[in-house]
Amino acid sequence: MSSVEKALVIRHREVVPDYYELEFIAPEIALEVLPGQFVNIRISDSLDPLLRRPFSVYDVDKKLGSITVFYKVVGKGTKLLSQMPIQKPLDVMGPLGRSFSIPTEADQVFLVGGGVGIAPLVYLSRVLSSEGIKTKVLMGASTAGFLAGKSMFEKFGVPFLVSTDDGSEGLKGRVTQLLAEQLLIDKCDYIFACGPESMLETVTELAMEQNIKGEISLEGHMACGVGACLGCAHLVKTGEGQRYAKICSEGPVFKIGEVLFHSQDER
Ligand SMILES: Cc1cc2nc3c(=O)[nH]c(=O)nc-3n(C[C@H](O)[C@H](O)[C@H](O)COP(=O)(O)OP(=O)(O)OC[C@H]3O[C@@H](n4cnc5c(N)ncnc54)[C@H](O)[C@@H]3O)c2cc1C
Ligand code: FES
């Protein structure tokens, strides 16, 4: 069950330019949250910005009762959030949304993250590893300096490979090229992915071509965050056709093959 907590900010730092890690104490949310779920943070005490902003849970310390989110500054809300001082109370709602499932039958899973889409895959990697499921992370960024989640996988001992658009580290190209390459040389029973929609569409195509099951997490626009406004509606396939699903309550995690992407919508 989700709750609203007056959390206390205990750590807040810019990891690389415009990318921040924010840790806050929120024991009730920390106790319940599962990988893939998100929190909705009220950015300001004033009415501007009015709406809370959603962020995936990047890591959890259940003993300490803390949650860490990893975010990129893209607009007004995240700019204001980046100025949030330590020891400041923060209004946080969560845990929200559908979590990733844990494929206990799988021998090896791939986690594919593009840009800030790596955020929900860090906590997931830790849970999968603790379940004894072999996990390989494939992460992509525009340039080496933005491969911010790397230190977390190093800390947890989760193997990872990287790609960068400019070739400054790892494979030169998209993370989906890295995935295609790895699918040729290594066993993979299940894929989890989060990142831009174009990336998720290619991941879906690659997985379906090879009959590999998996789940993707959408990070589309959101308003109320609790299923009340339809502000986050996204087309999904049904047996008979298509319908709108609410990312905030029916997602953000969907099965591979379930989501209808914009380009498919236009076909
Ligand atoms: C379930 C979920 C989990 C998320 N997890 C994370 C996370 O872990 N880390 C993180 O950095 N971000 C995450 N996001 C995205 C984050 O919520 C937005 O970046 C944030 O709300 C933007 O607020 P803002 O006020 O700074 O930007 P705004 O001023 O609202 O918008 C600035 C610009 O960014 C665009 N924009 C805003 N929101 C989104 C979005 N969701 N997708 C694409 N473009 C957007 C706007 O169109 C505009 O061009 C998540 C979103 C969802 C729905
Ligand atoms: S954001 Fe309001 S229904 Fe999802």
C-alpha cells in the first residue's frame, strides 16, 4: 500500500553534470518498495510546480529506511529539486506502480538501460543477484562521463558492459547494438529494459525475434500519478485490438510485446 511520508534528505550530490543522486529517509516506503516501482515527489511547498514528479527507486536501504533516486535535470521541477538541501523535509508518495517480476526459472537475464533509464535497474540487479539469478547489465549513454550508474554495479559486483554514442567508452553505438551483439554470443532467458521509447521499441523487436520474454519500464509524462486523471495513458495491445493503459497504475512496467509504440501506431 502506498503512503505519503515526510521524508528527510540525508544525501544529495551531483554525480556528473546535471545528474543527481538523492537519498532520503522514508521508512514505510523503503520497507514495501519493490524493484521497478516509483515515488512521487512534491518539489515545492508553493503551488509551482503544482504536480509531484515521478522518479524510479534507484536503491533502497531497508535497515536504514532510506530510498535513493537518480535523476537528470530536464526542466523546472528537477532544477528546483537539484537545489534541495540536506536535512530538508521532503513530501514523498509511494511506493507506486507495478514492479518488475523476478523470473526465478531464468538462468541468465539481461538488464538494458539507456541514459537515466538505468535508474530502476540498479535495485532490480541487486534483488536478482540475491535470488541467485545470473545478471548482466548493458548500459548506454551519449558519452563516457554520463555512465553514472556504473559505480553502483561495481559496488554490488554485478557484471556490466557499456556502449557510448561517441565511442568514448565500450562499444561505439547504441545500447541496442550492444544487446544484439550479446544475444549472439551469450545465453539470455529474460530481458528487462528501461530508457527512451525508441530504445524500448528496438529491445522489444530483438526480444520477440528470439522469443525471449521480458519486461520494459515506461517513463512517460505523468500528472496525478495515482490513476485518477488519464494524464499518463499509453496505447497497449489487447487480444482484440488496442486500448489505453495508465502508466502510473497499470505500469510503469509492462510485459515485452504488450506496449504499442508510436511508430507501430502509425503503421
Ligand atoms: C514512472 C516514472 C519514473 C521516472 N523515473 C525517473 C528517474 O528515475 N530519473 C529521472 O531523471 N527521471 C525519471 N522520470 C522522468 C521524470 O519524472 C521527469 O524528467 C520529470 O518529471 C521532469 O520534471 P521537470 O519539472 O524537471 O520537467 P518539465 O518542466 O515538466 O519538463 C521539461 C522537459 O522535459 C520533458 N519531460 C518531462 N517529463 C518527461 C518524461 N517523463 N519523459 C520524457 N520527457 C519528459 C518535457 O516535455 C519538457 O520538454 C520518470 C518518469 C516516470 C513516469
Ligand atoms: S498520471 Fe493520472 S492517471 Fe496516471
